[in-house]
Amino acid sequence: MQRRNCIVTGVAMMTTAIAGCATTSDEDVLDPDTDASDFLPNSDDWPLDEAIAQDEASVGASDGIMGLWDGPEGEHRYTMVIMRFDDEETAERIVEDEYGDWDLNLQHGVFTFAVNGENTTHARDLLADSPALDEDIVDEKT
């Protein structure tokens, strides 16, 4: 009897551990009601120069914003567009259809992010500086 309880307990623990591996971290899940502008980087490394509302309806989004930054040492200009969609499937389709020719683009949750700039490494750093993203997410999705 004790052996059977041990086996059942072991199987239950293993199932729980495996199920835990398949779930995403709460930190990676974006609130779909967040304004796109909340995800524009604005830090010491990337101070936001200007934010411009976008015509989100033109791509079927429910919210959109464009940010402009000077690159490190003030050289070159960097542009990021963030759009919020009603569902992840639409965001995934639109990120390639609309932003496939941008230097970097990715979809994360119901949001799309696209960056243009002179230097891809700096563009990647700008993306990772967004409050919605980090280096791991940018590396995984670009």
C-alpha cells in the first residue's frame, strides 16, 4: 500500500512539474488593455524625443503609437511603431504583412513592435528597452 501511494505521489509531482514548464511566466504576459504608448522606451539610454499617434484603423489595430529617438551619441534617427490588436492571430499576421521590411519587427501578445534605424544592434537595444520586452524576448522573436 505504501509503495502505491509513493508511486501515485511521484506521478502527481512529475505531472505538476511538467505542466509548470509548459506555461508562460506571468511576467511575459502583456495586459491586452494597456495603451501602446505605455510600451515606448523612455530611459537614460533611450530618451524619447517624440511620440506620434498612429492611424491604427489602417491596419486593423485598436491602438497605435510611433516613437522617435536619436541613436547613441546623437547619431542617426530611430523609429518604433507599436500597435495593439484585438487578438494575437491578427497581430502575428500583421507584423509580417505591414512591417516585414522594417529592420526589426516582432509580435508579443496582441501587440506588434517594429523598429527602423541605422544600426541593427542599436535597434535591438531600443526594442529590448521597451517596458513590454527584454533582451530574451527580442532575441527569441527576431
